[in-house]
Amino acid sequence: MKESFRNRLKDMNILVVGMGRSGKAALRALSGTGAVLYAQDSQDASNMDEDFLQFLEEGHVKTYFGSLPDDMSVFDMLVLSPGVPPQLEFVQKAAAEGAEIIGELELAYRMTDAHFAAITGTNGKTTTTTLVGEIFKAAGRKTSVVGNIGNPVVTEAVSADSDSWMVTEVSSFQLETTRDFRPEVSAILNLTPDHLNRHKTMKAYGDAKARVAVNQSPEEYLIINCDDEAAMELAQQSRATVVPFSRKKTLDAGAYLDGDDIVIRDFDGNMHRICSKGDLRIIGDHNVENVLAAAALSYYAGIDEEVIGSAVRAFPGVEHRIEFCGTRDGVDYYNDSKGTNVDAAVIALKALRNNIILIAGGDGKAQDFTDLAEHLNGAVTALVLLGRDAPLIEEAARKAGFTDIYTCGSMEECVRKSSELARSGDKVLLSPACASWDMYPNFEVRGRHFKQCVRDITG
């Protein structure tokens, strides 16, 4: 732990807001530092587990469960969970009274001497972060894969040392409350509309993503998708050395495809072959981009090309991302529950190409479904919808001339209907283009429910 920051915490009044995984982890990390701790959540104590409530009682943590503090001037710092918007009135009131507003990612960064590799973007974060973690482990580095996947960052950070690496998937929600956060290598994979119900505008969303690299120096590296104009514009907010990657262009320096070979050309013009595109066990052009990003990030973190290539060839992919779930009567079933926005669902359609029965719907996060609708014809034979914003997807599909649409009330019903509609050679794909929050606590629970429904019919 960085001693200077630990010393600062003593006797500080710190309010941790939001008692999800990140908030609980932040409280546990702060216990024993000498800080005076407070906890707030919109839910009352009856929704908290007994072990956590006992931890709070033993640590003399004052709680505001189902309520708010009357006086925000008493707090020196607020630590926000990612799901808590900084724009909330009581948070802004604390800031106006002089409290520092940070998030769990920033807290973790301040509490550790570990190195950080950070990956953000609208889509591909989990696959790329997981792959980078496998590469780092193959290189013999002390590696924790954290953030949006694995444990909260702060959980691993407090026990990490200066030889450790935090390979971190970071979201716009985590990044908007960073202040000093400065990874040694970072990546911005892409930028398409998402979370506009919170960020309101694409500029605000992009600015949050750009914070992954805003504190980096020219001696540090930002890996960025030069095929994505919106993402590339974010590089202007960083002083880091920019390493582009491209699936479509040959680059003077960066990661790209040389024929079917994934290669890195360094800034001295030397070529480093990672592997062949045909060696990949993960399907789709989007995964070629994820591998290019992961390879470039790992190379500029100092890992040898042979180690990178070996780890890439062995990588099987991640759960809930175009995950093959089984076959029945010649029909393949795929779980893409992590496809929580329109662009992710379009990527999945392109990966599976045609003869797709698409299950979609959920909490649309104020998205426009026009682009999804325009990719249905020629790829999708039937559209099976569920969830709160199913009518919006149906409306967009019908405007695009797609009419083979069915609405269901549950995942079980969706899978049964898809099975009835499917013929040998078809692919049933859950790629919701929506968040899960209207029906499930998260996309993982939704994906596992889909897989159970598939097992129920496939045996």
C-alpha cells in the first residue's frame, strides 16, 4: 500500500456510496486504515447479508441504508460504486462542501504499488482483458484480472506488491470518478453508443472512456483502434505514445494483419509475427481486433512475441460472449448475453453470418435500435423478443421491413419458440442488444439461465 496515502486516510471521514461488490470491497479495504467510515445505500438493511452487517457493526461503520446523511459537510471523501452517478444531488452537495469524490478504481490505484494495464471500449473489453491476463500469466508475471470481471480492483490491490500487475477491465462508470489513475499501458478498443441513459451524450461517454489514458506520459502506451474514428479522436486527450491497431490497414507501426498473419511492427520498423488468424479458437472479425489489441498491449508491456503467440493460440474465449452451448437436431445454440448494446449484437450477427434465430430484448438504455434492425435481413430468419424494450426493437425491425417477429414472456418461452422455429443448419443466438436489469440482476445470470434452458431442451 502506498504509505503516503495510508497516512492521509487516518481520521478522515469517508462515506462509501453503494453497497454492491465494489462498495463492500472498498469498505473492507479501508477498514484498519484509521479512517472513520460511513456506508450508504438506497436499500435498507433488510436487503444486506448478515456477514456484511456484522462486519459493519464490528468496524463501527455508521450506516445510511434507505436514507441519506443530513449533513454532507462532515465528509472528507466519498467513494462511489460504479452504479452511482456522480451527478446525484447529495454527491454534488458533498463536493460543494469540499469532499473529494472518487470511485473504487481510483481508491485501488492509490492503495497499491502494483502496475496497471487497463482496457476500455464499448465492446470487447472482457475478451481482451481475459486474454491479456492469460498472456501475462504465461509470461510468469504476478497477475490479477480485475475490474468489471473477477474481483473488484481494490480487493486485489491492497495485497499486491510492486512486482504485481492489475490487468483491469474498466468501464466508463469507473473511469468518470478517476483523478490520478495512470496505467502503464492502456487500450481503447472502440466507441459506439452505450449507457446514454447515464452519460446523456456521446461526447460525455467518450470523455469518460478517454480518462483511461488522460494521465499517461509519453513513456507510456495507449493502444487504440485506428479503424474506429470516434475512438481515435479520444487519443488527442492523452500524452501517451499511441500504438494503433487495425484489422483493415497496413500500418507503419502498430498491430495489424499481414495477409492472414497477426503482426506487430515496432517503431523501429521491426516485424514481430504473433500467429496466424487461422490459429484463433475464437470466431469473428471482432475477435481478430481483440487479439490485435491484446497482443499490442502485451508487447508494449514488455512481453516476448513467442509468449504472446502461444497464449493467443491456446485462448478459448470467455463465457457469455458468442459462447457455444450445444446442438440439438442440427441446430447450434450460442450465448451472447454480454451483448448488452446494439453494436455488440450486430458484431455477433456478423460473426455467425446467416440462418440465425435471434433472441433479443431487455433494458435498452435509451439506445436507437435502427442499426440492429438494418442488420436483420439476410442474417436473421426469425426475431424472438422479450423484456421491457421488446416493443422498441419490434418497431425498428418492422420499419426496416423485417416482420418474422415473436414476443415471449420468459427466457424459457424464448428458447422453446426458437427451437420450434429452427431447422437443421440454423443457429439460435441470444444476443439481447440490451442490459439485463429489467429481468435479471446482471448479464451473467441471464446468460446462465439461457444455458440452462438450452440444456433442458438439448439434454
